[in-house]
Amino acid sequence: MRFRIILLIGLLVMTLIALYIFVPFRHILACKDLQSDRLLAYLPVEDEAHMSIRYTHSIHRSDVTEEYTIKQMKLYPYQLVYEDTAVGMPANAKPGETFEMKDGKYYIRNMKGYQDSLNLTIGEVVADHQLVYQQHSYSLQDNIGPGVSIKIQAEYTSLWNLWKGELLE
């Protein structure tokens, strides 16, 4: 009888450990290789949190900030801030959005829609792509590498999968 109780407790402990390691319950912002979908780096995040991608526009050499809200594994753009309306940047807002110029910067607010993921190629020279979350800025060049094409997406993942990537620093 004692052996059965010890065996049962052992199986229960092993099951709990396996659940802790393999069941996806951690909410992260994942940076994955665009081709292989391999996790390169991640950042623990909360649902309804705000994050942004900040970079220097390759042609204008001016700052651009794309701001998003993470909701139910989707990225909802809510604001775009930039300094030049020339090549590659909008000159006005879409219907339902607001367009404003303030202190030498353009703001597009109340943006509509959502994206499951964002694809980008990390700049090699000028862009200096930064992922900003909770007032901390994480360099994608330093953490992943220049020239790498990545997909950024919110997802639930397991501890096992997190061991395959690197925490953004």
C-alpha cells in the first residue's frame, strides 16, 4: 500500500512538472525567424499592454515610432509618429483616423484594424530598430542581429519553447 501511494505521488509530481514545462501559458512577444519560424528572442508581455517599434527611416534619416496594443494575441496599431511625409510615409490619415502635426512631428491616431504579426528586416546600418515595452528599449540589432528578417507576434508559449529563444536584454 505504501509503495502505491509513493508511486502515485511520484506520478502526480512528474505530471505537474511536465505541465509546467510543456503547456503554453506564458504570454510573450516573440521575435521569430521569418523563414524557419524559429524563436530567436522574446519578451514577456501582458494582454492589453502597449508596445512600439522605433527606428530611423533609411531615406529621411528621421525617427519613426509605430505604437501597438496587444489584445488577444493580435497587434492593434493605435499611433504612428514620424517627421517626414516623403517616400514611404503617409501624407494623411485614413478615414476614421486623425492626422495632426505637433512640434515638428506628424501623428496618425485612432488607427483601425489589427495584425497577427509584423514582418521586418532588422536594419544593418541606419535603422537601429528598437522594440519598446514598459518604457524599456530593446535593440533588435544587438539581440538578434542586423540584416535578419523577423516576424514579431504575440503568443502563448511553454517554458520548453522559451528555452529555445533568448530573452531580450
